[in-house]
Amino acid sequence: MAVTTLDARGLKCPQPTLKMTVLSVKMKQGDVLEIIADCPTFEKDVRDWCSRAKKTLLWIREEGSSKKAQIQF
């Protein structure tokens, strides 16, 4: 299981989810993608993306002025 980190701070919707989509094609089953972003709609966008892509959102939490999420493939 590999963990890939995506720092999407400073990017506004839809850029964080577009970057997640690009990285997702390189992920293998069991891999984890960790994303940190400060876009105001990030939490909703991640939840919607996981639902559409049928991926598991492990957790999402606030870290200072950003939010961090982990998605399992």
C-alpha cells in the first residue's frame, strides 16, 4: 500500500478534484491518496468525488486553515 500526497492549497474549485482525478489513474487497489486543500468547497467536493468514483473516504479533518482528507483506492 503506497501513500501519495497531493498539496492543493491555493487552488480553487474545481482544481483540487481535477488533480485528484489525474492522480487516481496511477493509483492501485489499496493505495491511499492524502489531499490537503484550502478551497471552501473542498469537503463537499471530496465527498462527491468519492461517491462518483466509488472510492472510500477514510477521513477528513481540519488542519489550521486547510482540510486534509485520505481516500483509499
